[in-house]
Amino acid sequence: MDIDYFKVFNDSFNHLVGDLVLLEVSKVLLSFEGNKINCYRIGGEEFSLVFEEINFVEVENKLEKIRLAVQKIDIDEMLLDGEVRGITVSIGVSHIKTFSNIENYISSADDALYKAKENGRNQLVVGK
């Protein structure tokens, strides 16, 4: 999962706003964590969500709920100037049972994430 246009938050406003975006997205992820979901920040504005013992349709449903919850974050109320508009995420997902090794699994999820970004962002794409 990747926060869309994160660089804009840092460059157009400042790194404190970027940190606020990371904090608010993290709060959403933490509200879903547990219940067979583990969330990890893996760099910059990227997160890895690992689902344990859950069927793939349920994973997709939970990821879509996360995407919609992030989209509802109202950061404008947290800033005095009210200039920041909309936080969204792009998500790529793969099923580990489809692959013979972890590298191919991660590569598939990463490719799906890039397709989500290429297709307009703020969406979930399933890897092949």
C-alpha cells in the first residue's frame, strides 16, 4: 500500500504535514490491525499488510475498507490554512499460495501496486 502523491504533502506544505498524513494513515491501519492483520511501514509512504489465515476474498474486502477509511480522513480540520485536500492510497495485493517463492509473491504485489497507480490511483489491484 502506498499513499498517493505523498511527495506533494512534503513539498507543497512541509514535512510536518507529511508526518501528519503518515500519522493519520497509520491510525487507520492500527484500527484494522490485530484480527489476523499485521501492518508494517516499509519505507517512506509505503506499508505492507500481512493477512494470516484469512480467505482471499475477505482480504480484498478488508483492503477495500481500509482504502475507503483512508479516503475519509479529513486532514483539513487539523490544519489552520485548510489547503490540504484528500488523502488516498493505492494498493497492490497477491495471494502467496499462487507463487513458489516469496520474491515472486512480493514482486506480484508490487506490480499490482504500480498498476493501481498507472490506472489513476486510489484503488486496489490484484496481482497475477
